[in-house]
Amino acid sequence: MMENKLIETRLVKRHSQFPTVCIYCNKQIPADDLHYVEEGISGHIHSLIARKYCQSCYTKYGEQILLHEKKL
């Protein structure tokens, strides 16, 4: 049986190397645009499962809401 571990995370500012999609609003984030990527504080989160958020959602909702609230 697989253990369900919760990893404490934060958002870090990054420039995308490739186009990606905001997990919150589903808008495309073009390559080289500023966005925020989920990063583990005490554990590693693989880049394929780390959630990504656009600058607009980060500015509008803030880190705490994006990381801890279910999508509206």
C-alpha cells in the first residue's frame, strides 16, 4: 500500500523555457514569460508534477490561496 505524504510547498518565480499552462486559470504561459512554480520546502517535487501559475493569478490570489484552496 502506498503512503500518502504531504509535502510542504512554496511558489518560486521562474521564466519558462517552454510554453506551459497555468493550473489555476488554464491560460497559456508563453516561453520566457514570468510565472510561479511550486517547489518543495523540505522535500523534492518533480518538475512534471509541480504546479505552475501565471503572473496574473499569483498577483490576484496570492500564494496561500493558490496552494491551499481548491480551484473555484
